[in-house]
Amino acid sequence: MSGVREFDICVVGLGPTGRALAHRAAAAGLRVAAVDPRPDRLWPETFSCWIDELPDWLPASAIAQRIEAPTVWTKSKHTIARPYCVLSKPGLFAALSLDDATVFAARARRVEAHEVELADGAVLTAGTVFDTRGLPTLGRRRAASAHGIFVDADTAAPMVGDGEGLLLDWRPENGAGADEPPSFLYAVPLGDGKVIFEETSLGLRGGMPQHELRRRTLNRLAAHGITLTGTEPTEAAHYPLDQPPPRKGTGVAIPFGSRGGMMHPCTGYSVADSLALVDDAVDAVRRGADPVAALWPWRARLVYWMRMRGLWGLGRLTTDQSIAMFEAFFTESDRGQRALLSHHSDYTALGAVLFNTVAHTWPFRWRYDLVGWTNRDRWLDYPFEPADRPVSPA
């Protein structure tokens, strides 16, 4: 392969975000190049979201499991009357067909504002280049860390039944002490006869080690009488939560998806928001407008700024403080909860819910930690126990 090929859009990286962007751009009649070393590979990660976050153009076949009213455990049990889902990886992949795009199964060696050079020296030129290759390395940034174990639905039934889901389970069952960094359980059925149990940490600088998260997951399962064989498949997540939105007018390829600030700083979700915004990006290209300005008006940037304050707060709380904070949040209004969890630009409701969550977190002195007046670096360089021996199944 050699020479120069010209396109309207070149998308580098074909995770769900990049594939959706290339698919919708081609459907809009644009000449699309899509670049990925393994474009036919089915993504290994599990993707979930609130159903109302998904764009109307996505077919129902992209959903593997629907959960009508997921559960949150804080000081008490909260039932969230908002349908949630686990996405079907094969269904989503098929829905994002690239038949009308030109796909290059190659690694990008150079990615610039209007040029992409492939590993073999071929150069693709495009009116707009989108970089959707995912996140850079974590280092000591504030992280989402999770260790998931895939368990047969029958075995998982004492904790999670068919159509049920635990979004945040803060019950004191993971064996962590009060003087250890906090984590919670996420557990949902996947629609294929399996349930994923995933101990999750949000906001720690550098994240929480996988062996520690696995130990905590197994403790939770054991508390409910669930015994594993030790051969169950697993999933690991470890990525930064503080990837900022791109600046306007920088003259570089446009980062989009988690790489472009669409990773939610407080939850670690990014796929649904990215899917919902692909048409805005495509429309901007068609109009000859700046996609960054279209995707990131000042309201959206303000929402991101406020969510970052929430991330910093999460990363310095103890387990008891986390429970108190989430208890306050999940007693707020539906609009306030959606403003934090989902909406891209509802800054008024987000400001109100953040203020009210702090104001209703009790005891009063804990609010100082939440806003960063005290214990700002509580867990920095926390000495987790080393992984010097295998963690046995429950």
C-alpha cells in the first residue's frame, strides 16, 4: 500500500466510539476512512448505560440485557426507577456497519489534523481527522479501577437475579477496613447466562491494584454464600478519569470519545455519551464548522469542570464518608441525579445537586473532606498489601 488517499473524515481507532463515528459519517454521505490494526476484533470490555442515553438511531439489537429498576445500596436500599442496560457487543458491532467506509487494517504511525500516516508509509489525507484511540497511560492520575468476575447466573442468583442489577453496593461486605481506600460492588446480568461481579474504585491517584479488588470481590461473594471454582473468566479495568475536553483551534487531530473528554469523571462511563454526540460531530463537519466548538460549548465545559470537583471529592473520602455522600445524592431529585450522571450541559441542575449533596452529607465535619478543605491527599501513595500470593476463590 502506498501513495495518498483523500477523504472527508478519517477516524483513527475503532472501539465503539470510533466505529460509531465512522458509521454515522458514512451514512451521512461523507467519504470516510477508518484505521485500526484489528478492525474486525470484537471489543473485550463490557459496556453498560442508562437506556435513555442511547441515540434513537441505535437498534434494539444493541441491547443484551435490560434492567428496569437497578438497585443502589448506601445506608439503605434505593431502587432507581430508570431503565438501565448492558450492551450486546455483537449487536452493537453489527449495528455500526462500516460497509460504506474505507477500512484500513493498519496501525497509524502519525496522526495529524489533516493527515494520517500508516505503518507501511501510506498517507491518508482528510478534511477532518478524529483520534478515537482511547486513553493514554494512567500513571498517577485519578483512576477508575475494577476487577470483574463472570459467574454463571444460577450461581449468582443469591445476589443478582434475572433482570436485577446492583449499580453501587456499599454494604460492608468486602473485608476492607475503615482505614483502607473505599470501593463498591457493581453487579449486573449480561444477557448470556452470566453475571459480572465487579469491585470498583473511583478517584484514587494511580488506582487500586487488581489483586486487592479481586480479594474484595471474593469477600462479598462469600458473604452471600457464593462459592467459585477459581476458573471463572475475569475482566480488568484501569484507566484515568480526568482526561480533559480538547481545546479549540489547536491545529491537531480532534480527540473524540474517552480520549476527548467524554469519559465521565465521576462514573467512568463514556460509550453512551460518545454515541449520543457522534451526529453533532458529523453535522459540524458537513457544515464546515469546528467540531470541537459544536461538541464543547461553554455549558458542557462548565459541566465537565463541576464533575471534576466531584471526582476530586470521591478520591479523598473514607468508606463511611462515601456511603454518607451517596446516601445524600440518591435522595436528590431525578433531574439532579440525571444532571450528574448523564446530561452533557445541564449546569444549573448539576450545580444544585452538587451543593445539596454536600449540604446533606452528615456528620457536618465530613463535608470539609468532600470539598477538599481537609485530607485533600488522604490516600496518596497508600501502601496496599503486595500480591505475594494468589487470591483463592471464595
